[in-house]
Amino acid sequence: MTPRVIHFEIRAEDIERARRFYEDVFGWKIEKWEGPMEYWSITTGKQEEPGINGGLMRRQAGEPGLDTPISTYICTIDVPDIDTYLNQIQKHGGKVTREKRSIPGVGWLAYCLDTEKNIFGIMQPDMSAR
């Protein structure tokens, strides 16, 4: 068996603001977990489709800054139209930190910050990207 990413976690200062951002931009379902700690489950799509689900939890330390170097794992989200999602991200309080660029033969990639200043990627598959 090959190890692979099976879960992700998003840290947030303002849980409700982060929940609204991801639900409004990507259509994810975020629900409070009924377990022994403050935690929200994130469902990113249908179980039979490729992808992973994750969690949302309160940040325990200071937020990252716009010029903070990347020093953690970054989750990249598959989107059907990168330009539409870049607009949605900004409309809902996120920021684009690295504009759309092509990865030849793979697709289009951009990096963004959510409302909690967590960095994430979005990618539109496009084998004809040059």
C-alpha cells in the first residue's frame, strides 16, 4: 500500500467566517462534530468521487502573514474553471497570493489565502495548458 493523504485540517481564528467561506466558494458541507473536542467535519464531495474530506478547528497560535514562507502541507483543490473560482474566492473575503499560471500538460494553478490566512491551491486540469 502506498501512503497517501487521507484527511486535511484547516485552522481558523473565526470558525463561522471560515465555514461560510468554504461553503460559499466550494459548496462543501461543514458540520459541528459531536465528539469530545471543538471540531467541525468537512465533506468536500460525494463518497464515490475521488478526493478527501477534512476538518475545521480553532487556531491555537497566531495567524500566518501574507509574506509567511510556505512551511506546511498545502492542499490543492480541483476546480472546473479556475477564473470563476478566483473571482469567488476574492468575493468571499479570500486573497490571491500567486496568480494563475500554467503547468504545461497538466493545467492551471493559483495559490490563495482563505479568510483565516491559510494558504491553499486551486487547480483546473487542462492537458493543453502551455
